Amino acid sequence: MKGQNFNKYFINKTLRLDYQFSGNINKQDVDLSALSQLPSWDGRRHNLNRLPLEGYGQVTIKDKATGDTIYRTSFSTLFDEWLVTEEAKKVSRSYENTFLVPYPKNTVMVTVAFRERNGHFKDMLTHEVDPNDILIQKKGLNHVTPYQYILKSGDPKDCIDVAFLAEGYTASQMGKFIEDCKIAVESFKNHEPFKKYINRFNFVAVESASLDSDVSLPRKNEWRSTAFNAHFDTFYSDRYMTTNAVFAIHNALAGIPYEHIIILANTNTYGGGGIYNEFTLTTAHHAKFRPVVVHEFGHSFGGLADEYDYGNDNDDTYPLNVEPWEKNITTKVDFNQKWGNLVKTGKAGFYEGAGYRHTGIWRGCEDCRMKTNECKAFCPVCQEALTEMIQFYTE
């Protein structure tokens, strides 16, 4: 879909779609929570009906009158990660999810689909959106969170807009937050392919103040009042730091140009997390902040999988009879359109042990930023995948 079609179907504003994903291992539901309008559209204006990656889930926008697909995007969510935990066998939970799409000129049909364990997609919810609905709340017109650019390479509509959010920084600590954002940007500049394409990125620091300093650490019974209620011990994993306050995250960003989100946590406890097309959340004051923020952004921006394993085969995140949608790991079920070209040139091969399993899943290189913090670079497989993503958004 060419760029000029953007003006045929959309105006220069954003439709924010808020949902609750809920259920358990046996049954999942998607419910519409709210619709909002943001002042501008800062995402892509080309490749509108194409997906950058399959993802765990997909959002499809169709023009109601013609049935034409006019926009698509894909995502992952903490909910799908939770579904493979033991807890999901015993209880139902709900998770907040927000998606940004260009604001339609005419009535559209929105469909949210989930990827099932067999790799096929199932439509979970289809609903109508009338762009003239008076109950679509207009956000970002006032009370905008204070922000400043760390790097501005160009107009938001032409660049990939990344917003840093402060988590666990009090109002008096915003100077430190800005310095931490600068460190993160310098780390991206030191990693290919971000280094090569850095002039296609805008980085903005959003000063979302918290009442308390640091973030919650449940295993020590330390609970703090922070902007987004981030905490360690997600799924009882010590270093997994996440948040379910997705609506609050996007409320803090209303009125600021953004597509991708990096939340910096004011803590020296090691950990973080990155969820494709949702957010990166990482500790800012641990010695490994620089490599970790880049690793987690590899998840949230690039849709890259973890290439490490736990030394056993107890994890069933990836069914071995289905090809993962991430481009940097494979079960060899359907290796097409992955790193075959790099195998032919000797730049990559097959190294067993990835996706948390010791056997049955392969990565392309012996080491990589997506495998260890000690590796100084993304491997050729991940660099190629990230390059394709950058080009998808900007060319």
C-alpha cells in the first residue's frame, strides 16, 4: 500500500484502542475497554496493510463500506506469556493492552486475533468504530507530561519515535532520569544496526514522576508507589520486571509523539523485560544497564526471541512442532524466510539451545546480544532482522 493511500483512509490523528485480555489456559477473551483520539499520527504512512512480523497477536482494520484492509499491526503481550505458567491452569486473570492505529476517516471494523499453539490465528473480537462517536475521548490536548528530546533526527512522521518513561524517579530525580536516557541512547549508538540508522530515530524523555523512589520488590516485601506500578518477580521469576498498568503508560504519553516505549526503572536491582510492540522495562542503575536496555529493546522493537536456554527442556513456551514467529530462533519446522542466506555465506549456522530450551530450538550464532550480556553485539541474524524492521518503518 503506497503512501498516498494514507490520506485516502486516515487523518493525521491516532485512534487508541484499549482492551482487556482475560482468561486461562483453556479459554481466552478480549473485551473493549475504551477508545481515545490522540492529536497526531506518528507511525508509518506506508506498508499500511502489511505486518512487520506475525507476532503473538494481530490487529486488522478494515473499511466497513468496502471491506478493504487498510491497516494491520502485530503484537505480543504479557498475557500470552502468562498462559504457559502453572498459574494459568488454576485461575483466570486479566491484562491491559493498548494499540495505536491511524485515525480513520470513515467507519471501520477492528479485529483482534490471537496465535494459537498450533501457529494458526483465531479471531477473538471484531467491533465497529465510528470515528465521529462522541464518546471517543480526546486525550493529549492538555495536561501533557513534561518531556524533552534526547535525540531528534527529524519530523515524527518520518522517524521511528521512541519514548523513555521514568519509573520510580521522584520529581526531584528527573535530572538523573535525563542522564540515564542519554546513556541508553549512547548504548544504541554503539550497536549495529542502530548505529547505522540512528538518524532515523527520535528519542524523547518523558518525565513521569513517582511518589516513591525505586520500584517494588515483592520477594523482599518492598512495595512502592510508582507511576506504573512496576515490580520484579513477575511469574515468580526474580529478575523479570514488568507492569500491567498499560493504560497508565499510554495516558502519560498522550500528546507526545511516540511509537515505541522504553521504561527506565530507578533501581540497581538487576532485571527487566521486553514485549514486542508493547514496552521495554529495564533497570537503569545496575552495572549491566547498557547491554540490558539494548537486549530488551531487541524484544520490544525487533520482536527478537531470547537465545539462551535454562540448561534443560522444562520450558514449553515454544511448541517444537510449530515454527516460532521470531526471526532469530527456529525449530526447523519451517525455516523459510529466516537466516538461510546467512548460512550460505557462512555468517550463521545452527546452534542448538535457544528459546529457554536446551534442545529442539536453534539460534543462528554461538553468541549474541540476545543470548548474553557479555557479547558486545547483535549476531548477523539479529542485525539482519533489526535492519528489516527499521526499513519497514522508514522506507
